[in-house]
Amino acid sequence: MTGPLGAVDVAPALDALPPLDVVGRLHRLRPAVTGAGADALLVTTPSNIRYLTGFSGSAAVLLVTPDRALLATDGRYRTQAAEQLEAAGLSGVVELVVGGAAAQRQAVSAAVHDAKRVGLEAENVTWGSRRRWAELLQRSVLVATAGVVESLRVVKDGGEVARIGAAAAIADAALAEVQELLGRGATEEELALALDTAMRRRGSSDRAFETIVASGPNAAKPHARPSSRKFEAGDPVVIDFGATFDGYRSDMTRTFFVGGVPGPELAAVFDVVAEAQAAGVAAVTPGALTGDVDRVCRDRIGQSGWGDRFEHGTGHGVGLDIHEAPTVGPGSTAILTPGVVVTVEPGVYLAGVGGVRIEDTVVVTDDGCRPLTIYPKDIPA
């Protein structure tokens, strides 16, 4: 593995990274299910299923009871599911059922048998799905649960942090490769495509989310989609993107100015956002409230007179999903502990003029935090 700004592939071999402790996750889940007032839990959120079993297919349901775990999926994933359960150390621990929708539901129903209260993931189950489960599991009371698995995912183990770090290194190196397009009259769409391609070539399995490249007035739109607009001298260019490695994602934003010479107003905005972002990163420490991290960033921008132009939260958790717990926003009360991975991404947006956002993904350590995205913030385009 080369340095993060190297010119060759940066994705490490999986066997060079710390292993994921997937087996231990089921043990930690069971007390949480009981704490949620259920005797068993039906897991239907794909990222939660992957977290608990290692299975990465798009269609499955996982039943977890006090003494049993059953993964039901369809024939497309017969071989993949078996291989991934074995790789996770769960062969013989998680029972695999493969068949059509009816067969899967019947297997779940038989496995539930004497569970009086079965939890459903309320944030994932549709009204129609809830009705079908109620018809099938008539001997059980269905209980709406929220955050049962997600609460376990907040603190990452060493294997997870290593994979997020690998995704971040891929993104860093890809940006170094394509940044020169900013000075060549390319379009937002062309740069986004080049960045996505560079990440793939360096070992990313996919984009972490839809890449944002926003220039000139478009940079005032926090979630602008790349367009056919060409970069022009003096343009602010906000690039928000991430890579995915072994299921885990990274997230980074950098703001450049084409030609390296912004106008006076945007130059001042850049300085304020950079100061706010650095202060926010410094505030990410064990025991800190995520709302306090947000307040540090918001106060600095507010002092500049642009407080009303910072219209989104300061950050969010990152892992198997690009947005997961904890939230880093106004009034959020999550307590940071070592192993928690969050973003710090303040921004200021001036309609019709442009905007600035700077973002890093960081992991909380015993005495502060460590940035996982390390691309320089002060290099002109």
C-alpha cells in the first residue's frame, strides 16, 4: 500500500487488515433485543444484516432469537451467502435458508415458534410488509424497534476503522490524480466521472454516494449534482465524495478556486470555514457531546456574520452507511467515545455567488481524534 497521495492503487489486501469480529456482534445484539422489549428480532435493513452476518446481498431477512439465528434469502445468493457466512465464522452458527419469498417467510415463522414479542425495524419496514408479517406471525405480538442494531454499530472495531481508512486513502489518492482537470476547462460532469473512475481503479468497489462537483454559483447548493458547466477562472469548486472498501465508506469535501485566486468575499468565507472546521475537529474528543462539536463550528461561522448561511448539520457517523449514528448537529446529545467515526463538515453558501465546505472523516481516539481523510485543504487549483 502506497501513501494516500501515491500514483498507484492504494487498496490493501483484506488479509493485511485487522479482521472483523462478526461473530461477537450476535452475542452483543441479544441483550439489546431484550432491552427493546422483544423476544426475537427480524432484521430487514441490508446494512444491519451485513453487520451481523457478513452477507452483502440485496435481499434477505435475518431472524435473531435468544438461541438461534436464521438468514433467509433467495436462490441468486445461495453460494454467496454460504461463502460469506463461512468467511465471517458463522457457518453452523447462522442457519441459512434459500428459497422464494413464501419459503423464506415460512422458515422464519417456524423458527419464531414460541416468541411472544417479535421486534421489527420500524425505520425499514413498510406498512405493507408489517401487515404481511402480522398475518404470518399471528401467535406473536409485533413490536416496533428503533436503533437496536444501529446502536451497536456506533463504535467501530479496529477492522472497521481500518476499512474506512482504506476507503479514505483511495479517495485521497483519486483526488490527487484528477485535480489538474480544474485548470483545463473541464466540466463538473467530466471531473466527477474522472474521480469516480480513479476511485474504482484504485480499489473502491463503488462510490460511497453520488459524487458532488459544484462550481461557481452551483457551489452555493450543498447537494448540487454535477452539470455540464465548465470551470472558469476564479470559480469556487466544491468536491464532496467518498470511496467504498469492503463495504465501508469514506466521506470528504474539499473546496478549490480555479486559478487559485478567489474574489475577496469568497476568500474570506474560505478562511472562516477552514477555521470552523479545524475547531470542530479539535472538539472531537472522548466524552464530548456531538452537539458541542456542532456548536463550536456554528459559533465561529456566526461570529463572521454568515451564521444564517450555514444551513445543515456539522456532520454524521460513517461506516457501512454513508449517514449513520451519531448525528453531529444542533442539540444532538450523543457522547463521543473511542472508535466512533464522524465527519466534520461546516459550510457557508452565498446564493448566486458560490460556497465553501470543508470536510474530514475522523475517528475518536483515547485522547482526541485522528483524521482518516488527509488530503490538503490549502492547495489552489
